[in-house]
Amino acid sequence: MAVYKRGYQKYQGPITGYWTRFMVLPRFAWRRMFQQRLVPLLMVIAMIWPLLCAIFIYLTNHAELLKGFSKQFQSFISINGNFFLVFMIVQADFALFLAALTGPGLIAPDLANNALPLYFSRPLRRSDYAFARLATLFVLISLVTWVPGILLFGMQVGMAGSDWLHGNWRLGFGVVAGFAIWGLLVSLVAMASSAYTKMKAVSGGLVLGFFFIMGGLSGMVNVIFRVTWGNALSPQWASRRIWCAMLGVDPNEGPGVAACALVLLSFMLLLAIVIERKLRPIEVIT
Amino acid sequence: MEYRSRLKQAWTIAKIELGRAFFSKRAFWVYGLALLPTIIFFFHGVQMKIRRQSLSSGGFVQPVLLESAREGETAEAVIQRLGKPHWDFEYPRHRMVSPQGKASGITIHNIAPALEARYIRLNIRVPSYNGDPNARIREMEVYGGNDSVNLALSRPATGSAPCSAAEGPEKAFNGNANDRWCSHAVDKYLQVDLGDIHEIKRVVIKHASAGGEDEQLNTAFFDVQASIDNKRFVRMVNGTGSRFIDEITAVRTMHYSDGRREAVFGFEDGKLVSKKINMLMNFEEDRQIFAGIFQYFYLRLAIFFGCLGIFMNLFRGEMLDRTLHFWFLAPARREVLLAGKYGAGLIASIVIFGGGALLCFGVLLLMQNPAEVQAYWQAAGWAHAFWYTTAAALGCVGYGSVFLAAGLLLRNPILPAAVLLGWEAINGFLPVMLQKLSVLYYLQSLCPVPAPVDKNMPALLQLLLNPAAPASHAGAICGIIGVTALVLWVAVLAIRRMEVSYSTEA
Amino acid sequence: MIPQTVEFDEVSKFYGEVLGVNHVSLSIPPGITSLVGPNGAGKTTLMNLMTGLIHPDDGSIRMRGLSPRDPENLMRITGYATQYDASPRWATGFNFISTSLLLFGYSRAEAEEKAWRALQQLRLTEAAHRKIAAYSKGMRQRIRLAQAIAHEPEILVLDEPLNGLDPLVRAETIALFHQWAAQGRHVVLSSHVLQEVDVISDQIVLISNGMVVAEGKIRNVREEIHERPSQFIVRCRNASRVASVLFKEDHITEVRLNEDRMGLLVMTRDREQFSRAISRIALDGFGIDAVIPADENVDALYEYLIGEGR
């Protein structure tokens, strides 16, 4: 029987733009993350140290309030590279725990429930999916790392004047760039472990395990070979070295910035490769 | 049914699981963890052998001579006495250092091309490094064509309101660095009238520390302007304080050896500044290092995460793969199933980690001087090896049971694993009673050699460290077996009640 | 004397606040029994309860005298083919079945022989050495069946066993069911395809919303439903004449003439009276060719008993 009357017409109306569609994945992921009780709790706890730092900045800029404190305390809270370095070290740990808590839920459930074919049968490229997941985590981590950092920096500039800014602009740049590197590394580790194991529970452990075990490995190498270059293998130590260089702080004994940057870059590359290989909507079984 | 047939069933289950535990892709990472220390020790040993060979090719020095080098000796003197080193490397080292003492407070600014001016004005933008609001200038000198004549000396000076009568602007031009101009006005400046229009080629400013004050009080950011008519000023210098200067040192290292030790001499600008004598192969020290690695890396990290991977997989992995119901549909009691799976995990982890520990110990011994090793082995070596292996095995027993139970009972077992990790990490700082409540305490009691304290720990933490006295061997073994039995009993209760309902993994 | 029935005694199961099954009492004799009901009615719950994968909150279950809390003994005589499609990733079809047989205490040779026999019965011998994960849907269904029957159990619990099978294999499998039922085993299966349930089953259990709505042989169940008039198809030569005679009876509610004028659809409130009426009409010489019950099938039962609930 031939079809004579073709009444069907494709949808002609407006279509939302690329970025709105891109943001669908992060939006729903964030909603899911914040439904877990631990995530907002951890983020609130992560704000305690920035709050303390803000108080320190206020104190430093109002010298009359400082008169009661000892000289050591005054020099401890003076706003220089070391101040921001301590800030970054503390917030970086919170970022790590946040990633270990929320990272596993990003990709592992999709792989375990075989949802990737559903995603990729829509106009969504693999790279879009990967970037959306990365952005989800990176934005979350940013909220506890460089966003409070830049706010603190702005507060200091506001109180100390543009002259202070002239002399110390590299601190602000160092905070943002340093945390960008750390946030990227932690996000990639969380994504890679989530894609690799398909089990949320193990994936979280893997995130923590990566950092602890690489730290342990670097310690072992240092101690057995009686050297200090082993520190480059520890992602925390390497990031800290790069932050020291950006903030103008004297670093501890150990490998230089170039070696650390190289190691971090190779880690990131390796993780990106793992993610690329695991994010396949098909599985071939021989 | 008889107990024997139940045991046989458990063994069958264990055999089925062992195949997967040993040969799956996951196992690869566990092997890696277990073998990491072995590999590093092995490479270290190889490196030492190569080093000894290269040292012997260069010729050995008398041991006495190695120690004879004195600080301050020139490199040539050392070479004359000890002969040619087998390693000699020289390079110029650039370092940004803050100059010590009075020199740190002096900034020198060359004006090129030279400017013609009568009025020189110093504007303080940021008066100090530590937030102190007072500008402090000890002295400001202006030089023209003649490099030794200070054009600004004793010239009339003006400036922003001084801190006190004795710290007026003229104090900065009186040729005496012991007094200073100080001001905390909002707009801090200092200006000198040279009397005539001169060609300005150089400006030297002595800040706070040039007069003995704290370096943090030096001017952090300032600029110098020049004017002919006191109306229009031209900026000639932008200064950011005298924080760092580039220090160039000629650094040279030389290595000598006497067959058993290696001396590393460090020279700066030709003079000996550092002398380090290391044993090439220090058996005693290596044993200490092994003890430290065993307790800090192997027990805390390797066995912890390895057992996490192996045991968590046994039940939670099956639940997530939705294959657990096959086990429940087998004609076996649930307790037998638990025993079989636990047994499989235990055998796998003990083989991998106990074997790994033994292998590492063996590699350690292999790399040493055979005579020393012989003596050590006959004295205490075999006991040490035995206790290390036992500690590793019992670690698998303890951690294995905990993670098996966690996998059975909890949706997200990572949280208790993280808590356990943290608990073990702060174990040394807890009161003694609480310290006995951890698996690690008993495992450490079994280690034959006490681990050296982590030298990198800040002194503050070292003070707080309060390790309890180790338990006796028997006590430790009973402790771990007791904890394991308790945890396994809880696991039995859990598995009897367990229901198979596969919801989607949210 | 070992009881030969599968007994449910006031069994209830809660899933949180949702009632999975509600005061279910059943007594299932040997033979093929079908569990019929809409999705979410509780068929899988009942099967899981039978095999001990979940535990009842109330009541007790006895499978030929054994309790599901005793898997050691019960699982020897029970085989369960679930609807969960997953299987161990490492397994080939043959390995999967022979390995699980090892747990029964068979030697390796015995286990392999039994496994092979089960695979033969389900025609999976060519694919036996490929990984299960690479099987098609129908093959995965069959391997689950094979695993359930490999140890020759007395009670077979099959959750939608014909799902995904092509017509030929379907027919063969149904033949297998009949074979096993003939040997005195219990075959409890659940199904949606009502026509097949009609053909296969000896008895049915209709479940809706966690409650058993009807239980027993199909005809018996139909007879017990008095609210609905029974439907019969009468094939005869003089349809309109027969119709007018039937109209006079007071238990007849409706008579419809078939288009070919050779048949009638009769609805009657009382089957006994109707059968007497038809006998009288036949004896009066009206040439009745056939009297066929029109709604003694599961479709009708389903619609009457469960469809109302919707």
C-alpha cells in the first residue's frame, strides 16, 4: 500500500545552542553531587581556612590591631608568597578529598550501567562528554581553591592599595595558575580512576591511592638511593615546587621546576590516554 | 552434611576465585605494588655495583687521606694530596640571594642616558615588605659626571611630614647613614634641590637595613623623578627594593673513594666548603631503611591498598557485576561461601605480599657484601626474615577481613577505608589505650627492627609523637587473630541476612 | 513420605514501604505451573523467595519439605534461571556450567559430562567454548537454562524462559518442559505470552499487585468465576433457528450471530443449565456441530481478574 499523504514534518522550531546543550551534563551532575550530604558539608569545612586567612589579611592591614600580638605571629601572617603558599597547601588537600568523594560518580555509573551508547547516539561527541565531565569536577574544585584565593588576593589589594598590587601581582597570578594546574591534575586522576574501574567504591580509593602511593614511592626512592630527585615523582611535591616558583618562595631541597613540570605533564598525558581508551561506547569481546 | 565435605566445598570455591585473583587485569596492579620496593632496592644495588666498578677504575685513595681534607683548602691542594678525582665537575651557579647585613639596604641606579636636572624627588610607593607604613631612607646620594662627588650632600631637602623632629628630610642628605628620614604621611616623598642643573648619571639610595634595621623594613617599591623647574618631573628610576641580587659562584664537586667509602667534596670559588663521606654499601643503614620502608610503605600503603583491591572485589565486585546470585544458588551454606572467598583472597594476598616482602629482603641481602650477609644471617637474619614475612601475612589477614566485611555491609566502603587509613596515620599521636585499637600497632610490634623516625617530619610533630611500647609477639598475633575473628563473625551475620536485589548503580 | 508440593504459607515481603507480595498462600503440585501477571506484580519476587535469594518478612516457604534457608540441601534439587542477564566476564559457556557443577561435589570429569549434556539439550554445543559475553540474547537465555538444568534438579524455577527465543527454539524448549513435567518434576515458570501459557501449563497462578488472584487448573479457575457470563461458540447449520430457541432460556444473556450464519456466540450465566439446554436442542434435531468454550483461556481470565484492577 503506497503512502500518499505525507503529513509528518520535522521539528522546525528553535534549537538551544551548543553551550546550553554542553552544560546539560554538568548541571545534572552537580545536582546529583549536592544531594549527597557529604559534599556540601565538605565544601563548608573547606571554607574555614580561607575565612581565617581573610581575618589575617584584615589584621595585617590594620596595624593598630596587631600591636598586641608577638612579632612571630606578625611575621607569620604577613601577606607574602609564603602566606599564599600555606593557603594553597591546605586548600589543595581539601580539593583532593572533594575529588575522591565526587569523582567516582562521574563516569563509573555510566560505564557500569552501559549508558554510554545512550549518550553517544545523541549529537554528543566523545570529547564533548569528556570535557563536560572534566568541567564538572574542575568547577567544583575551583570553588574551594582559586576562587577563594583570588577573593583573598582582591581583599588584600583593596586594603593595601594599588602599589602593593604593583609589587605583588605575581602572587595573584601564582594562586590562580598554581591551582589551575592542581585542579586539572586532580580532576584527571578522578576521571581516569572512575573510567578505569567502573566501581564507584574502588574508584574513590584509587584516587586517594594514586596520590598516597606516588608519595610513598618518591619517599622510598629518596631513602633508598639517598637522593632528593625522587620527590619529583610525588605529584604533591612537584605541584608545590611549581607553586614556590610562581609565588617567589624559596623551595625545599630537591628537583627543579622544569623536572617537576615535566613529571606533572607526563602524568596528565598518561591519564588522558587512559580516559580516551576507556570511554568507548562499544566493547569488543573475543 | 559432614564438615569434611563442607571444607572441600570451601576449597573448591577458593580454587575458582584464586584463578581470577591471580590472573585478572586487576591483579597486575597488586603485583606492582608488592614488587615496588624490590625493584627499587634492586636498582639501587645495581647502581652501587656500577659505581663501585667505576670508582675502582679511577684508583682508590687511602682512607686516612679521605678524612684529611680540611675546610677552606683549595681544590689544587686536595688534588695534589689525593691525586686525580674520578669525578670532577665545575659549573657557575646563579642564585638570587638577599645580601646580608648593611649591603642589603643599598640600591644603586645608573641613569643612562644621563639626565639633566636640578630637583631630584624620591616617591615612596610601598614603604616596606612587611606592611610597616613608615618610609625610612637612611641616605640618598646623587652622582653626576664625577663619580665620587655626591651632588646632593647637605643640599636643602624637603619631604612629606616626618615621624618625629629628629627624622626630617635633611637626615637623608647629611652623609651619615646612622640617622634617617622617616615619614608615614599618605603621600611619602623626599626631594632635594641640587642648586644647579647637573647631569645625573647615578643615584644611590640607602634604605632601612643599610643602617642596621630589619630587611623587611626596606622600601619595597619606589620611583625617582627629576625636574629642572620643580614643576614638571620626569621619572628616571623605578625601583622595587633591593630584595635579591644575582650571586654567581663557581661550584665544583669532586668524588674520591677508598674502596669502601665515597667522599664528595664541594668547592665554592676554589675553596672546600662541604665534605660528605658515605659508605658505598652500608648494610646496617640499609636494614634500617628496609625497616622504615616496610612499616611506612609496605604495611600502611601497599598491603592496605592491595587488600582493598583484592578483598573488596570478592563480594562487592560480584554485586556490581550482578553475578552474586550464582554463588547463592549453589548448594553451599553461606558461611562456606564466605570461608571459600576469604580463603582465596587470603592465599592470593599472602603469596603476593608475603612473597614480595621476602623477595625484597632477599634482594637487599644479595646486594651486600657476602661476608657481612653471612654473619648477619647466622645471627639474626633468618629470624628477621621470618618475622617480616609473618607481619606481612598477618597484615593481609587483618586488613583482608576488615575489607571483606566492609564490602558486604556497606554501599560505599571507601569511606571506612579512608577513615581507617587516617586512623592508622595518626596512630603514633594517640593516647596509648587508643593506639592498641589498630591493626598497624600489632603489625609493627611484629617487625624485628624498629623503624627510624621520619627525619622530614617537622620538629613540632616529632614532639607529639608518642608511640606505645610494642606488644609481645604472642600478644600481637593473638590481637590480630582476635580482631579478624570478630570481623569475620560480623561478616557471617551479614551474609546470612543478605538479599540479592540488583538495583542500578546510582 | 516427602511432600511433593511447593508450599507458600501466608508469605509477605516488604521492599521498604512497598509491599512486594502480600499474604501469599500457594500449594503447587508437580507439573508445569505458570505464574501470570502484569509487570511488578511480584512474580520475580515469588521466584526469588522460593530459591532463597530474598527472605520473607512473614510466613514460611517449603520446597518439597525443604526450606530456602537451607541452600545446601535445597539447591541440590532446585535449578533457577533468573532474568538477570549478567554472567561472569571470564566464563565461556562450557566453563561456566562445568565450574558451577564442581560445587555440587562432582568430579571434574562428571561435571564436564553433565555440562555437555545440558548444552546438548539446549543446542548450544557449537558456541560452548566462546565467552558468554559474546553470545546473542537468545544464546544467553539458553545458557541460563542450561545452567539451571545441568544438575538435573527436581524443581525448576524459570523466570520468563522463552524470552528472546526464536520460534523453532521456542517450540523445542516447550517440548523439554513437557518432558520434564512428565518425569514428575516441578516446572514453575513465569510468562507474559498468554497463548503459550494456555498451551504449556497444567496449572496457573494469577498474580496482581502482590496478591494471588487465582490458582489452579485453567478450567477450574474459570468455573469459579461467577460474576462474568461464560462465553461459548456454537457451530450449527441453522444458526438463526438455534438462536431463537436459546433466547427463550432465562440464563442466556446474549446471543450473537456469526457472519457466516453457521455459528453463534452465546453468553450464559449458568453453565450447567446451558449444557442441558444445548443437549435438548441437539436432541431436538437442530444439528449442532460443535460447542466450544470461548473464554476458558488465560487471556480471558487475565482480563476478567486482573484487567479490572487496571
